[in-house]
Amino acid sequence: MILTQSPGARGARPGGADLIFPMATIERWTLESAPQRRPRWDTVACVIRDWAAAQGIALRDAIVLLPFAQLLAPARAAFASSSGWMPRIETTQTLAASLGPAAPLQPGQISFDVTVDALSAAALLRAQPWGAAWARRDARAFEQAARALTATAHALARAAFAIAPDARPAHWIAARGALQPISGPGATERLLARIALEWAALAPAPATDRLFAMAAPSAWITLQAGGPDPLCASLMAASARPGLVIDTDVDDADPFASIAPIATLEAGAPAYTVCDDFEHEAQCAAAQVLAHVRDGEVPVALIAHDRVLVRRVRALLERARVRLLDETGWRLSTTRAAAQVMALLQAARAEAGTDALLDWLKSGTSWAHADDAAALSGLEATCRRAQIARRAALADADLGAAAARLWAAASHVLAGLAEAPRQPLGAWLAALADALAGCGAMAMLQQDDAGRQVLAALRLGRGAVSSGPWAHATSALMMSGDAFRDWVDDTLEQATFLPAAPQDDVAQVVITPLARAMLRPFGAVVFPGADDRRLGATPSADALLGDALAGTLGVPTIAQRRSAELRAFVHLLDAPRITLMRRRVDGSDPLADSPLVERLMLAWAAQGRRLADWHDPRIELPVVPTPIRMGAPAAPGLLPAHLSASACEALRACPYRFFALQMLRLREDDELEREIEKRDYGTWLHAVLFDFHAGREAPAAADAEISRLTQIAEARRAAQGIGDADFLPFAASFRAFAPRYVAWLHERDRAGAQWQHGEHELTATPAELGGIAMRGVIDRIDAVRIDGVRGIEMIDYKTGSASGLKDKLRDRLEDTQLAFYGALMRAHSGLPLKAGYLAVDGSKRLEEIAHPEVADSAAKLVDGLAHDLARLRAGAGLPALGAGASCDYCAARGVCRRDHWADDPAPEPAAA
């Protein structure tokens, strides 16, 4: 590395243009790369010492300002390794903090805390009549406006804070002139920008203003990386002391020219690879990091430009027990601690379901004793057995003693979060803190790293702020319970969880953003996510200012942010080893090379060079495949005591399904809260028709019967707790069904059919089955005339398509349900039989699909069952023979592992 002085430089603007200051001499030197790769910080320390000696400056009284805090350690180490006095090495923030605490904030002033300032911004807008009306009219758009207002106010305040205090009043006057009101398109954005400007102008003086009034050092020395620092430039311009700017950045016009000579070194050429997909890129990045660690090239920088991908890489590295320092973290809302808090708030809703309650009780935040675990299991079993879908219904449910105690304790905790429909945010937070303490979660959160950060983000627990702007904002903002829950969710979504740093040893891997990787002594760099969507993409302009106004007001423009990213990327290329990666697709979207990577490749192509080929460091392990094949278990001792029509269908369609569901008695837990489905509509319709016929003594007029059927339907819907909104898709179907059903029923009345039974349960024990009973519930049994004599007709209601039912009965021996019911009825009555399906969803009329010979089919079904059961008793296997539609909705599909079978399954025992 070498330093060159800019020609004729007595001073410099932040952008590089020369200035002559009457009272100060500011020299600007450029730090260039050299092939010998001398350590950069040793060069910087040496040159600063030489410059101070040449200027006759007492180095111990000089101040060296660095761009960010991560550079303090390597800079101080470089000076400490050489003899002589050491200058004071700081950043502007650490130097300001050393001069004393910041001035206390007044209510409503900008605090640069996003959570507090978002509340203050919302209060500012609601104080205006148009803002209050906006909040009532469109709450989501109002929240977005408050966030945009907060972000713009922060940007304007930071831009003003980089200006010397005595020049700041003129800056605000010029800014007000630039933000004159406008009408037409953009008027709302301009109004919000003007509010942001006035709010920023009322901000208290920043701590860095003390730097302009502090005792003057013997010299100001600043190190520029990633672009000029306006505050450092203002400090040096306002000082009468000598100054030195060491510029480590490249020229934007030809950024890769200074590093081109390093490409002659094989170790200096970055490696580049294109991976197949997300998981492939994550595995390759983790493998490359581990390879550097094994080779002793530590610390390794893992650039977190793709935060989601890097979190996956972090998980892979943690499996290898690598010591990690994560400077970026991830969203606090994704942590278990945040999920526990949100589970409590979801369970506290008045309309919460029992699923939400059980999720909270299982989240680990509440009672975790053994007796409570048993009570929780009992509570859940009761909810599933009785299909209690709403939390409020538990008050009238028949719970066991232990479950009742648990529910009473849970109700007491939740009551504090459900009492007031609308109250100040501070009151909601106090209620949340009480609820967390009441269920034992507060102590658990305080013992967990993520939990402590959740409590800090919400200002709960120990160290909570009880005065100042936060207390003022929380006492003034009124909100409902739903709004409070949304606020907590948004707050945790915006906060970042930072895991604890390694305590006992130096980190082997540092996860850091691109802007904080410059000039750090990394042994190697791994940069996943170097694609056109993330690296070198055009950033978005300020939502309220736009790009032109942002430049006028001192807010970083799109061009300045792109330039800073380019400079940071070029800084990475000084690392001894660097690997760039990207993937071909992001989900279903194709990705391309980053524009910065393309510029690097073009610059080196002009030199006759190219990026190095990447060699996959992953280790290939030979794995002998163990194919999964179709199982055929035998369990003669597990035959059930009785069979239903569905069990018989399972035995015929897929013996393994019969084994899993009937012999092993495996069951899927029904969802307590789910959308109303077609089968729910069918169950409800069966109950409605049963009630209708049970109270129908004689035929009546069509309008009267339609009205009565509709009234019964409404009563059944209310009894089953089905809401209007949930039932809306099926309400229209029933309105069309009711007149069609009455018309069909009157036709049967005229033909002499009479309703006898509905939802009629029958049990039979044919001698052929060896003691196994048949049991079923027949939807409808009518007395009819068959061939001139009294007979019985069995009808099964179906909400499916008539064409599917016709296909099912085309081969009568393939139908199981009606034949099964025929066998039951044959055992209880010697009358002639008829059977059929009634398709109730016809678009014009109800359609009957008759079984042609149900008595004969019933006899053959019993004979077939007897044969199959005899084989099962003899030890025959039960293979998974289901195929096609029979597997699509099978509850046992995950048990038989059909989706994981080898392509060439070995021969299995014949089906039962």
C-alpha cells in the first residue's frame, strides 16, 4: 500500500473538490493498493506518524476519526505495535459520547428510536383534523404515512446534524424554501415532507455538536472509506488546526483500475460460482467458510447481503460448532420469545379460538409443571372430543377437575388483556407485563437472550422507561386491543435480534454487512447473494422527498448510495481470499450476475484476466442407498370387533389403510379452527333433513315446506355455532336446494313413498364373518312398493357430482357403501330392497342414482369380506395397494411412506 498526495491540495470538499481554508491547512492523501500486500493499517499508522513529524504536530494530542466502530481495534493495534505516542483514535459517535451524556429529550422530539418516533409521528398527524379523518378512513395507509414521515424526519435531522451548529439555521431556511407547498399529484407527499422537516428542525442538539466546542486537538486526521463523512468534513473545516484526510476509496469512474495489478497474483483473484438454488448456495457458502476455518484463514467475513440466505448459512455453521460473531442479526419477530408474546396476545382476543389458547399454553411461557402438562393434555382432549372451537365456549364445557383449574388460571391471566375495549398504549403495556408475570413468562424471558431483547423492544420488565417522550407517547395514544396487538407485531417485526458474541474466544467467523467489512483484517471473505437483485441494484428514493429534493437537502441520493456500495465492494477485493456466489433462481424468478460483478469481469477481461474458478470444498461421502419399498404388515390378532362401510371400503381399496386406521386405530386430530368445507356442509345438511322429516307428519304446500325447511336450517346452523360469514359460500347453495328438494319430495309422496327413519344405526353379525360385526348409519329409509309388494328403499345423500356417482355404480360390485347397507338391512328385514344415492347439488333438479341389484351385491360383499377376513386371520399381509384418487386424501399416506418408495418396488405378498 502506498500513499499519494493529491496535487495542490490545501483542503478538500467531502466530494473531493479542493478548498482553501484561511485558518487551516487540510491535506488529502490517497491510499493505493500495491502488489506486495503490506498490511494496510501498518501503512496508515506509519504515514500518520511521518506526516505529524513533518508538520511538527504532537501526535499524542491529535485525533484520528474512523468511519465506524469496528475499525477501532485494528487501528489502535497498529499504532500500539510501533514505538512513540499514540493519537486518540475514535469515531465521531464514540468521541461525542466520551464528552458526556446526551441532552434529555422533550416529549414529541425526535429520539431516533423508530418505535418511539413512529408513535410521535402518528400523534402529530392525528392532531390535525385531516389526519384524524385519514386514520379513521384508512388505518393501514395512515400507518404507512406515519412510517414514511418518521424515516424522512430521521434522514433530514441526520443531514442537518452533519452541518456546523452556526450554519444550521441557514440550512433550515433553505430547506423550507425547497419544500414549498404544491397542489395536484404529490401534494400529500409534499405536505408530509414539510411536517417531517419542521419536526426535524425541532430536534434537540445532537451530542456531536460538542465536538465543535471541545478543546482543539493538535490536528484532525480522518480516514475515509465508503465515501466522505459530511460531519468529519464540517469539523475539519471549522477548525483552525491542521488536518489530514486519508482517502482509501477508489475513483468511481474507473473503480477496478487500482486493484487490477493484484490480479497478477493467483491468490488475489476472487473466485466466482453460480449455484442452482437457495439451498445449494447456502451449502456452498457454509462449506467455503468451513474450508477457510480449517486452513486457518480466520477470521472469515460472511457478508450478509442476502439476510435470509445468510441465516440459513449460519444454521449450517452452528452445526459445525464454529465460533460466530453476528453483527447483523435477524428480525426479532422470528424468535421464539417473540412468538410466545404474540401467542399470549392472540389467545387474549375475545373471539379467539381454542387453537389459539392451546398454542399459548403449549408455547412454554406458562405453567410447565408436570401436573399442568397433564391438565393441558386433558383440556385439549376435551376440546377435540367435543369439537369446542371457540375459547368462550369453554366456560360452559364439562371439563375435568385438573383441566378446569388450568382453564380458570388461564382465564384470570387473559382477563387483564381483554377488559378495556380502548385504552392508552401505556395501559395495554402494563396489562401485558402483568399477564406475562402471571403466567410465569416474564421470568423466563428475562433469562433468555432473545427474551430480554423482546422486553427491551416493548419497554417491559426491568429497566422500562417510565418518563420522557416514551411515557408521553404511550399515555397519549389510545388504541383498541386489536390495534395494540398489531402494534406489538409491527414493533417486533422492525426490531433486530442480535445474538450474543462469543465470550471465551475470538470469533472464527464474522457475519457483517457489506458497509462494515471495509478495511478490516479478515483472513478471507465469502460473499453469497452477489446477484443482480441484491448487489448493485438501483436503490429506491426517499418516499416523500424523491431524489432531486434529497440531494438539495443533504439526504443521500440514489447515486451517492450506489457509489457507496461500489466503493465498499471494491474494498472487499483487497482481502487475501474472496469468494463471490449467486444462485440461478430465487424461487421461480431467474437471477443474473450483479452489475458490480459484471464490471469487475469486464475490467479484468481488458487486462487479459478473469475471475478464478471456484472449487467446491464440500466432501463427498458415499452413501449406500436403502430404498423404501411397499410394506405388507400382518396382524391377525388386531382384527377389529366391528366393521363400518368406510372400513370395508378401505380393506378393498388399500389393505394398508385398513391396517393403519382400523387395526392400529390411528387417527388424525381434527382441526379445532378451520374453514367450513364441503363435508361440513354435508354433515349439517344431513342433520337439517333429519329434523325436517322427523317433524313432518303429512305433506303441505310447497311454500310452507320450503319456509319450514329454511327455518330448521337456520336453527341447526346456530346450534352448531357456524357464523354467517363462514357459511356464506354454502348459504346460496342451500337457497337453491330447498325448493328443488321439496319438489322432489312431493314427487315421491305422489308415488307412495313414506319416510320411515333417518340417520338410522344398524348392527349385524353375519355368521360368515366369524364373529366380526357390521355397523353403519343409513341416511334415510323409506317404505315403498317394489314389484307391487311392500318394500324398503335406502337413500344416501351425496353433495358430490352425479356423474361421479354414476361412474361408481356402473360396475355395481365396485360400490361398497350401498352394498354394505344392504347387508345390514337384509339381516334386519326380509322385505325387498332398493338403494340409491341422491345427488343434492344438481343445478336444475335433484338426481337419483339407483343401485341396480343391491341385495345380490350385499350377499357377494359379505362373501368377499368373509374370504378376506379368513386370510387375515391366517397371517396374510396388508400391502399398500392404493393408487390414484384413493391416495390423494388418504389419512394413512404418510404412514405407508408411498411418496418415498423406490421406483422399482420388490414383489410383495398378494393383497388380502
